[in-house]
Amino acid sequence: MKLKIYLIICLLSNFLLSCLPPNSLFLGKPDEKDIERFDSNVIHAGNECFEFKKEDSFSGKKIRIDDWSKDIPFFMFLDTFTTKHKIRSFLIIQNDTIKYEYNRKELNDKTLHSSYSIAKSFTASLIGIAIDEGYIKDENQKVTTFIPELEHQPYAKYLTIEHLLNHTSGIKSKLGIDAIIYYGRNSKKAFNKIKFEYLPGTKQHYLNINTELLGLIIKRATGFSPSVYLENKIWKPIQMCSDGKWSVDKKNGIEKSFCCIGATVFDYAKFGRLYLNKGLWDGKQIISESWYNKSISRDSSNGSSFNYNYCWHIGLKEYGDFMAIGLYKQHIYINPKKKLMIIVFNDSERAIIAERLNWWNLFRQIADQL
């Protein structure tokens, strides 16, 4: 009996190791150390550094919120809330002024935080710029124009860039693909595993491989890797103060375009400010207003949903808010009506607390008091 169990364990281990990168088994779920574990390209800051103003009189005891982590309404001051949860950094910026800043004890405003899926919003922005610059005709251009390796797939000829942006590609979800592009040494192996489950434009299914393909399109269309294109078109123009990182696979140096940007909380805030001002940065149009409008519009056609568009999460009509969101509830929350941004970076929290804590409602509680 023991021998049978041993053989089963060996067979299962060999199967997993043959299908999944070893790192995916040893490292487990993503965490804040991954930005240092993986190879990365540096996103260089320029010579200019934009800094937000600071309101010294503002206090975390001026804002009271209810996080609904208990079964009864329990309001607390913001100062209490930030220390109660697994929060790394928390910023409130209104009218270019820092209203509130919290960094966990061992962290500071120079700490690089992993973006996780917030990187998807960066990647989508680069697609918009590439279209504005003529490298890509428009978002309706066929993906196989840039990635002919997919041509053998029956539905690939219908796949457009917009399908990737809206996660309506019809590509079949596979754990192995996610493991390869996040943990693997050679992300190109994932492209060989792509299969289609639905006709593109039929239904929405959020998949990391969609945005990874967008990164490859950026490189092949512009001739620049996503990290270099980001550096030239966004990072330096909006005066990021610190060098950033973008994790890459070890063999090819291909960016993990669906995740894995590392930046300071204030540099993330500058990306939010760019969208708060409709792609305009101090008089210079970095992202066209037409792309901005497409990005935050509601469109449920072609399999898409009412609340997610072009890698942005669309909020409530009465607030006019929208968000970039990453794993463990990282947020860049943008509320144009209030000229407000809230940036929060977290570590993994207990599942029951993470499930109960509705960050969108919490942000709106804060907005209502400003």
C-alpha cells in the first residue's frame, strides 16, 4: 500500500513538473518579493521629477470609514484602518495635493511596489500611443498581423487587438499558460499552448495571456520593448522620480506585460494623474483624448461587459470614477469629479477579510467626505 502511494506521488510530481515551471511549485502564490526574484528591465527616470504638494494640516482622524470586515457597521478613523489591514502604502491626492499618506513601518516613499494587474492598464496605454503614432492602424487590426504564429488556430483570423484589450479573445483558460508566463524561464512556450474556446468577441473571460500578447504586439509594431516604450512615452514625459522595473522571462527578456511593473507609490499616482487629466500632462498630450475616452467608456457589445473596458475597471455613473486594479486589491482609484486619486498597495490578506472589504465603496466613502 505504501509503495502504491509513493508511486502515485512520484507520478503526480513528474506530471506537474513536466507541465508547470518548477518555480510555480516552489514559490507558490505571487508575493512582494517577486519583483526582486525575477529578471527585469529597468525603466529609467528622466532628469525631471514631478512632486505633489503636501497639505500638512490634513489628518487621518478627519476621515471616518466603515470597511465592513465585521457583521455590523463599525466606523473608524482612517489612521486606524490603515494599520488594521495588510496595507503597504496608502495615498489620497486631491487637486495635486497629498491629503493623506501612509507607509507601513519598514517601507517608505522610495519602496518599489509590484503592480500585478495594474500593469495591464499601462500596457493598454502603450497600445493607444502606438496607434496614435501610426505603428498600429487601430484597435480593430488583426492580431495575426503581428503574431503570425497563431495563424494555425481556427479562430485566430478573427482575433483583433480590441478583443485582447477587453478580454474577449475567446482563448481557453489554462493554468499551465499562466504558470509559464509568470514563473517560467521561456514565456514563448505559452504561445504554443494557446487554444480557442470561443469565437473572439463572443464573451468576456479575463486572462493574463491576452495582455501578454499585447506586449508582444507593442514590441513587434514599434520595434521597442514595452519597458523601453513605456520609459520613452510615459515614464520620462510624466516626470517619474524613480527608476522602475518590469519583470521579464530569463531566456528571451520578454516583459510580463500582464503584470510585474515595480514602481513607487507616488510614481503610480502620476500615472493616475495622467488619466485624471484625460491624457494631458501639464499642457502636453501624452495619451490622446480619444484613446482616453475609449478606455473609460461603457461598452457591452462584442462580448464585453459594462464595467470593464480597455484594461480599466469602470465605476459608478454618479461618481464617474474608474480604476486600475491588481492582485491583492492594489488600486489606482480615479475620481475626476472630485479631482481625486486614491492609491493603495496591499499584501495578501486573510481570505474572509479580503472578501468582505469592498474597496470601491471605501473609496467612495472617502470621496464623499472631501
